[in-house]
Amino acid sequence: MKGKAAVFTKIGEPLHIKEYDVTDPEPGDAIIKVELANICGSDLHIWRGDLDLAALGVPLPTILGHEMVGSVYKLGKGLLVDSRGLSLKEGDKVIYSYFRPCGHCYACVRERPAECINSLSHISISSDQRPHFIGAFAEYYYLHRGQIILKVPEGVKDELVAGINCAASQMMYALDEVGFKFGDNIVIQGAGGLGLYTTAILKERGANQIIIFDSNQARLDLASEFGADKIININEVNSSEDRVNLVKELTNGWGADIVIEVAGFPQVIPEGIKMLGSGGKYLAIGNVSPGFTYQADPSELVLVNKRFYGVRMYDARSIFNALNFMIKNDKKYPFHKILATKFSLEDINNAFLEADKQNVYRAAIVP
């Protein structure tokens, strides 16, 4: 049997549809039928060339995408239960991690699996090699032993859980890492998919005030529906100094406790650091492109005890928590609007164009 995949071969070239053999899973592995896959910001960085996979030594061609939901197509021998011990069978809807901590590197033995340097080794191969299906933008996905897999309760819609890996889980983990506390004042730089999930999570965790910046008014309006207390269009407050002063005014002159960067553009970082109060924490998540930088003044951190955090991955607990969070708050927040615009696998190049133009909140691919 064969399955289709949208294959990335080179920066500047369209993804093209290619068929691969669907191999039988090895013991402990599984074949997943992808039901819905989202275009994440990091996928856009690769597609635009901000993040050059070839320059980083990643073999091409490859299959992009990592944020997805699917159903069990075939279970390998010995895989009988999910990561919580719930029974698994063919046809079950599941969410799953795209990474696999090795268990033996320095980070793993210190119980810091999110920092594992080998967690993507199983997909750092060409898609022309077996098992072929190493990314989300395909009809199938090959799940290796060691990847988290969680059965989704019956009746839960794909649109609700497709964003758990990575957006919702990453923010669950990142907020713990940065030491978020009940009553903190938060600034979010960027109202895309990550920013919207973050807003809902912060609201439920008891943030005192959530201030969110973006240049796209439609995204900002949706952020209000997710609980943002103050939305600010940077086209209307177009001076960096004015934006910093506005944050100070909104926080009684002190500044934010935490500023979260999910914009993916390094030029926002110096401004965000200035928005912090004394002892504040800057959390960078969106900037994954080597060589894209900004002019820094270390004294902005040192003189007032500000701290800088970078978070890329997350742990198993965060995935469990994100699944429970999404199901519990399904009716409270308009999660379905984030993935309201869907594209077929064959129309994936148009989906990338629309996502790049910010005409959609998060483009969803239906293989």
C-alpha cells in the first residue's frame, strides 16, 4: 500500500506530492492515519528559508509538519496501551509527540527530557528512506517506540486537539519553566496560534492582566475572545517607546512580570525586554532561525535583575496537561476558530502562502 506526502526538497521550490510505501510498524511502533495537521510558525521559517535545513545538515527531501492529530492505522507487536496505560486499538483517535528523548544523554539522565539533544534523531533522515512518513503533511505518520501517544476520548473533535503538539503543550511547559505565578501581569508579542493558546492558558492559570501586541486586527479581536485584557495594534501605536510606556501605564508604572515572544521576529526582543519590570522574565519561543539576530544591551538585563529564557521543547507531563486543559475548556474558548481554515494536502502550497500572509490564524491541512 502507498500513501501520499507533501515533500519539501529545496528553499524556494513548491512542495510536491509524492507517494511512498506504507511499511509495517516494527515492534512497539505504530502507523498513524493523519486526520488534521497544522502549519506551525517553524514550518513557515523553513518554507521561507529563514531556517535552512540543508545548512544544518538535515537530509533532504523531507516532510515538514509536527502539529497533528490522527487515528491508529496499525499497531506494532507489543504496543497495547497508550502512555497512560489505556488500551489501544486500530481506529482510536490519538495525539502524539513528534520528538523522542533518547534517555541516555546528559539532559535525559538529569531528568530534563525537553533538553535532549537527540530527540529529533529519528526524523533527521531523508523521507526517501524508510519509514518515509516522518512529518505531519502526509496521509500517514510513522510513530516510533518512545514517542508519547495518548488516546483521545470519543466525541472530541480534531480541531480541538490538533494544536496540542506543539502549541498548547509548549506553552504549558514554558510557563512552568519561566516560573509564572498567579496574579502576574503578562505581555504577549504575537497573536497567532501560539499567542491565542497562550492567552487561554494564562487566563485559566490566573494572570492578572494579559496584554497582547500584533499588527493583524483580526488576530487581536480573536485574542479578546480568548481572554486578553488589552489588545494593541502596533500599526496604531507605532512607536516602540510609546508601546513600552503603554505597558508601564497598564501595570501601574512597574512593567510586566513576564513578556512572551511568539512573533518569530528577533527585532521585537529589545522592545519586549524594556517592557519588563525589575526582576521580570523574558520568554522567547518563536525565534528558531540561526543568524537572525538583534542588537542587545546586556545592561537592560543586569541592572534590574531581568532574566531571559528560551524554550523549544516540552515534556510528557505538559502533553497530558494540555490534553486535559483543552477538553475541559472546549466550550469556554473558541479553539475551533484557530483552525477554521482548512486546505487539502494537494493545496498545501496555497496554505503556506495564506499562512505567510497572515490571512489565517493557523492553516490546517486535511490529508
